[in-house]
Amino acid sequence: MTGLNGRSTTIDWNRLPARPCPVAESLDLFGDRWSMLIIRDVMNGVRRFDDLVARLGISRATLADRLRRLTAAGILVTAEYDSGRGRTRTEYRMSARGWDLRHVLIALREWGDRHVRGAGNEPLRLVDGTTGHRVRLQLVDDETGEPVEARHLVHVQGPGFDAAPADGAA
């Protein structure tokens, strides 16, 4: 098997540097508990600062910090609204980049349902809004659309692959 550039794809994970890594770099942007819960709630329509404080039980200072970080990362965008008391306030909405995290949250929810809550104890289920049928995430072959078992996945060199030096030093 060869990568996109025709080089051998035998990858010794232990010899790769820890960075660059899209998992680590993504977690730098949104990887703490509060950020993930804020993203979850904003995705589900909780957009106003005071509503997020009340729903999450988060301190105002921590929420302000996370909202600032998520906005700077382009995950959230701000929008102004009239508070009804003659004052303009800010609410938070998902950007297109932020909406791309929905699969991450669904994967976390599925894992939590299976391994934390236990089968049959799911507080909520995701269903297709048209059919009412339950839905789940699934890996599919990019070319054929056929399902792929996670145990069959392998890492291959991509266009951004930069091999570590032979001695493993970065």
C-alpha cells in the first residue's frame, strides 16, 4: 500500500513526532470540558450568555473566557439582538466551521451512551426528523460509500505528511 505521493505507507507511530497532529491541534482549540458543553448547547439553540450560565452552572468569568476563545477560533460567531429593554446584547451562534464539530459531539454522545450510561439508559436518542428512525455515525469508504469497520482502518501518508527523523527526534 502506498500513500498519495507513492512512498511506502509503513508508519511506525512511535517514531513520529507528537506534532504536527490534527487531533492535538484541534484539542488546543476546543478540547476542555466547558468548551465542548458550550458548543453542544449553542448547537442546540442556547445562544445567550445568561442562558448558558444558568444551564451549565459555569462561572461568568470562565464562560466569557471560553466564548472569547471559541469566537477567536472561528467556531462561534456573534450576533446582536435587542434585549427588549432598549439595550443591544450579543448572542453566540455556530459558524460553518463550528457546525463541522457536530459529528465529534455525536461520536462522544454515542460513546457515552454505550460506555458511561450503558445500553438502554440513553437520556436522548437521535432520530431522523423525517422518518423517526434512529441514526448513528458510521465510517464509509470515500469512493464506494460502503461501510468500513474501524478495525480495518490504517494510517497512510497524506499530502501533509512530514516524516520524523530516523532517530525519532523532532
